Amino acid sequence: MPRELSPYRWIEDYREQLERIWVETRKLFRQRRTADRALKYLRGVFCLGWTSRVSNVLRALGEVDRDWTAYYRLFSRERFDVDGARRHIVGEALSLWEGRKGPIVCAADDVPRYRTGRKSPGVHWAKAADTAPFRHGLKLAQRFLTFSILAPPNGEGYTRAIPLPWVPAFTRGSKRWPARKRAQPLYEVLKQVSEEPGSRPMVLLLDGVYHVAAFWKKVPAGVYPMIWTARNPALYYLPEQPEGKRRRGRPRTYGERAPAPWKWAQLRQGWRHVELKVRGWRGTLRARVKGPFLRSGAPNVVVFLIIVGGSSKRGRKRRRPAYFLVRAVWRGNRYVLPLPLDVLLFWYCQRWEVEVMHREVKTGLGLKHARNCSELGSVNIVRWISYGYATAVLAAYRAW
């Protein structure tokens, strides 16, 4: 049967796209045999789909009678060019946005990798996800930062998160990996991505843990965060500029104190109805925009407040109002949103794809089962599997 008429031609297209991406992947290793072992290990992980232990992967590939020593030592040294892998993923992801106007959309989040021993670098006690919500337990975990570029959506409102290799963000330092605060790895990734050729302004989707004054003051130019915030942040109007002769004394940093966001959420008038189509779901949200404001502790950052109204219809689960802060853009002679309101709300709904990516990498590719005894290997194997997942998503996006 000709390829054009075959119902499985997308499988051939996917294989061709994956092999094309993996041609550039071989350049991330100094030796050809090391690259072949790493890609063979990645193929085995894709075939199994539930574990990434070296012994199980090699058994699945039929490598039973051979010596496994080289595979166990694969990630214990600096054989994998992490910076080159990041540049490769950024270049492939930015090519998907060619021909589209406006900033690209990215998302960042923290993800714990649970461990069973205390010898792994950066292990700390974290809240266990598999315990009751009314009585959380504790587990040993390593904290990683995931920075993803969201692919342009299709007609049904589906997109995917294309992650860069996961960045260690350990709370407890070791000899090789010093302890860092939550936002420090994110600053480095933002700086690296913004310096890549072909980079554009970006809208960054974040959760409420990054809503601190120190983060707003260090965000690079050209990055517009959209952060979930509380119902009562301290917001101020812009200070009024005195006309004519300047008054004595220091100019005012803030204007008058703005009402709390929850007070605006109680108003019945002034709402906009925004129709969205996200992952095949059609719905209407009530939203309103207030601002521009200055956030307390960051007087040089102008933000807008977006309020999404809740719902309490009979027979449905009650949804409380949601509040977001978005960095403003100076355009013309006034401050505006970096994207239209409906587009911003659409993309923040797509932030769920980051959680889907965490589940697929940790469970679907068996990252939680990956083991490596060395300090460097325990981090490199996480980077390699997350990089392999990004290449698989890129190939699937181009094939389909």
C-alpha cells in the first residue's frame, strides 16, 4: 500500500521526525559510542513506558549477554552537554512559533523527585503527595525546576509543554550542587533563553509561590509574568506627577492604596464575558481587569490585576474567584496588557499541560524508578530523560 494511503503513515512520519532531532542529539556527546548508548537507553525507556532502571531497560532491548558496566557509568561523568541540549530544545521550540505575532508563552514550576535514601544530593523533607490532604505526610525528595515552552495550539485548543532539561533547585547544598532559593534557577534560565538567537518577548505563567517582591524586581526585560496571587495583595495606584513647579521633598513612590481584589470580586457590574475553547472544552468566564498598579516592595514594576469571577450554581461545585497579576507593557502613551484578556486566560488554562508533563515524565517514562549511585549521575539521568521527553513531544507535534 502506498504511504499516502496507509492509515499508519503518521507512525512513519513520527519516526522520521524523531530521527531528524536525534541527529543533532548525537552532537551533545564527545564520543559516538557514548551517544549510541544514550540513545539506545532512551529507546528502551520509550518501549517500556513505566520504568527507567538500567537493568530493566537493557533486558527489554535484549542486551542480556553483554556487559552492562558502560551503561551504569554513562551518566556518572560529564559526557552530556546540558547547555547544548537546552539550546537545541529552545531552537526547536522557537521554530514552532515562526510566522506568529506577539510574544511566546512559557511556564515554570517546581517538581519534587521523591527518594528513599539520604545520600542523594539535595534531599530534604517535603510534603508527600500520596497522603490525605487533611493530614499531609513527609517524604525525602529532590527539588527540580521545570521550564517549558508551550507549543502553539491547534483548532481544538490543545497544546503541549516542551520542557527544557530539568534544573536542580536543591534546598540543601552538596559539594557539587549548592543550595539555592526557589527563584534563583529561574533567573538563570530566563537569562539563557532570552540570549538565544531568535528569542522573542515571552509571557511567563507561574503559580503563587513566585508572588514575592524580590522576584518582581529581578525579572528580566521582555519577560511578562502572569502569577496567581492571593485575594488581598497590597496594590497602589501610580503616583500623580505634579504639574508646573516641582514640590519640595522626595517624590512619592506609591500613589493611593487600591482596594483589595476581593472587594472588586463582589461587584455585580463591570464584568466581561470571555468565551474559551481549551482542550476541546467550551465555556464562558466572567473576568475584569483593574490597573495599572504598583505592587508593594517593587515600585518599579507596573502590573495589572485580572479577576476571574467564581460560580455557585446549584448542582455544581463551587468555584471561588481567582486573582492574577500581569506585568504591564508601555505601548504608545499608556500601559496595556502584553496580550488580550481572552488570550491570557486561555494560556493560563493551558498551564495544566505542565502538570501533565510532570506525570508523563515521572510515571510514563519511569523517572521515579531511575537510579544512579553517583552524585552527578543522579542529576544527569533526570536531565537526560526530561530531554528525551522533549524530543518525543517535538517529533509528535511536527508529525501530527
